[in-house]
Amino acid sequence: MHTTDPVTSTVLEEHVWRALAEAHADRVEELTADRVARRRRGLTHPVEDFLFDYYGHRPAQLARWHPGVGVGLAGGDERSGWTAYRVVDGVAVVDVARFLERRGAAVDFVRALLTATLDRPGRFGCFGLHEWAMVYRASEDEVRHSGWPLRLGRAGTDAVVESHTLACSHFDAARFFTTDARPRNVLSPTRQDQVALEQPGCLHAGMDVYKWCFKLAPVVPSDLTLEAFELAREIRELDMRAAPYDLTELGYRPLPIETPEGKAEYAATQRGFSGRAQALRGRLLEVVRPLGPSSPG
């Protein structure tokens, strides 16, 4: 590799970056092979499908490798047709100005959200009750994963919600609460106050680091996006092990958050995920911080 102008600080030779892109695609294929196979057979999975169905980011999109801002790709002429790329003298680079024209408002929001979340202490007393609140007093057709039994039955599930305090700070979790569960939440998160309420102990906020990475492609390097994806996979597994469903048939050991032992295990694992998510937030902020505010309009 060799240095070039201040905007494009490094240029990767073609054989180097193509090997990196291939290795990235191979890793994504390994991580998503089961998902792709299930789709072909028309099958679903309550744990592993979440990151694709909820976030709407397909394996093929995740497999597309980006070096990030300031890295040129020698011989990358085909990227002239890729969103927010330009090719100058045979070197493909991310066109930051063009990206900000299209996604500047998103950059502003993500920068503010990351900064606020990094500056706050985590809260670790929710015990994954958001999933329980999504089925509290629900009718059969309202249960999101109705193909799987409730570990404690309907009455037992409702009793767990009623014996705990709901304190969900994440809008994209709380908005799926049942009508009866919403008044039990001590917070009333909205999209407008997301920056004010986001806190690093939240599992959904930890998974969302992946969302912010891929939504800001191609300025975010794909190695960071893939790390965030792998963390989100682990978080989702905890999320559903602590949920009211019995998924032992799929190989997931239930985490009984209704017991003191279950609460302790949940909170300890949650703290570990929070630390890892904060590290990724810091790296992502280093990417978006220098991009500057979006232009007016």
C-alpha cells in the first residue's frame, strides 16, 4: 500500500483489497448459510432470522465489502456504479460529499445517539422483560412466535410481568408491548426522545450498533459492520433464552429470569455485552465524527 492525498490517505493494491473482500464474503457466507438454506425451504427460525427480518439487511448486502473513508482501491473501476463511490485515475474511493448529500441527516442522528450513549452508565435491572411484555395478556394471534410454547404457560407468563417492574427505555422494543403491558412500563419511549433515553445496558441498543453500521455504508468499514453483526447475533441469543418461549428443541437453554439465579446470570451477561457494544460505538463514532454536519436541506 502507499499513501496519496489527505482525503484518500491509503491506496490498496488490487490483489490486496480483492483478497480482503473475498475473505469478508466467505465469512459472511459461513455466518449466514443456515439463513439462506432456510429461505430456500420456506422455513423460519425465531432466533437467527431476527437480524435479517427485523433489520431488513440481506446476507448479500452484508457480504459486500467496503474499506471505509480514506482508503482507495486500485483497479476498482467497477465501483463507479456503486452508491457513494467515485473512481479517479483507476482508484475507487468513497465519495463523502455525495454520501452526505444523501445520508447527512442519518449521520447527524447516529453521531448524536452514539455520543449520548457512550456518555451514560448502563442500567442492568430490566432482565429481558421486554419480550414478556410483548405477550402479556395477548390473544393467540398476537403472540409473535406462536409456533413455540410459553415456558410457564399463559398464566405463569402474565404473573412474571405482574410481579416485576417494566423499565424499558428502547422505543423499538417498547412499541411491540401489548396494550395491557404498555401502562406497566415506567418509561414511555418515543422515536423523538431516543437520543435522550438510549442507554448502553439495553440489549436492543447493543444490537442496533449493527444497524447503524450498515445504514451508514459505505463510509463504515465492513470489518466493523461484521463485528457488530456477530455481537448482535450473540445478544439475540441471550434475548430469546431469557424470553418466555421454550426453545429447548432448537438447542437453547432457557434462562429463567423469574429466579434470583436467572437474574444474576442475565445481568452478568448483559454487562459483558454492554462493554463490547460500547467499544464498537466508540469505533463507529470515530468514523462518523469527522464527517461534519449535513448540509442545510
